[in-house]
Amino acid sequence: MLSSVTERQFERVKERYPEGTLQGLPSGAALVSIPGIALPPGWSAASTNVHFLVPVGYPGPPPDCFWADQTLRLAGGGQPQASNIQQIPETVIVGLWFSWHVVDGQSNWSPNRDDLMTFVSIVIDRLRRPQ
């Protein structure tokens, strides 16, 4: 069962990304999926689907890492930094996993200030820089 905090915060994500979905997982975590995130030049595609896990205990622990389409590469064909093909835990989805974190989550993530849209913004910021 999803927490009311997660459901409420996901509504803010849906305002910006109406096609986004929130799926509860057996562990109590949740999967946020946002299709069609536009990418700048420098990537092998014009857009990608993005997925990330909302951990059990959220909003205390922030989301950590994200997945894009499995076929996403840099425009020259190279693999992006800190990425690997990996299955999303508790799902059948295989994607390009980005080891991308809230920098020093203990001091930079505040459950009183930050929400799921904060993490979406962190993901979008990473994807703005093809490297």
C-alpha cells in the first residue's frame, strides 16, 4: 500500500507530467514512470522514458538513481557515465540504470522541503548534460 505522502506528492508530478504513473511494489516501495522526457542534442534519441523507485520509508530516505530506455546512448554511440543495463528491482522492466544520487542526501535532502518533483528535477538536470 502506498503512503499518503507518496500519493499526494505524486499528484504534483502528474501536474507537470500527466502521463506519469505510480505503481506500488511488493516491498512497499513504489515505481514512478514518466514517458517521453525530451532530451537535448548529444543523446541518441530525442526523448526517453524515465523510471525511479520511491523507497520504503519515504520521504525520510530520498529516491536514489534512475533508469532510462535501455537503448539510450550518447550521440556517438557511447555509454553515458555511471550507467549500466539493469533490471528495475521488483519489476520486469530492464533499462539503462544511472547511478545518480542526491548529493550528500543526509544534508541536502530535507523531507520538509523536498518532494518527488525535486527528484524529477534532479533527473532532468542530469539528462540535460549528455556525458
